[in-house]
Amino acid sequence: MTENKGEVGSYLKRIGQIPLLKPDEEIELGKQVKRMMTCWEKK
């Protein structure tokens, strides 16, 4: 169990170093995902 806590802590530390998306970037990414999903549904 202690080993899992160490892995989770390591993961949280790593992802904490990645900058978050800005609001406009998040909106654009959502639009891109929606377009991709529409393309996949047409197949």
C-alpha cells in the first residue's frame, strides 16, 4: 500500500509541473474534439 502512495505522489508531482490550458485554448481543444467525434460517427 505504501508503494502505491509513493507512485500517486510522484504522479501528482509530475502533473503539477505541466501548465494548465488557458480558457481560449480549452475552448479550441473542445471544438477540435467535437469535430473529430463527428468524423468518427460518420464512419
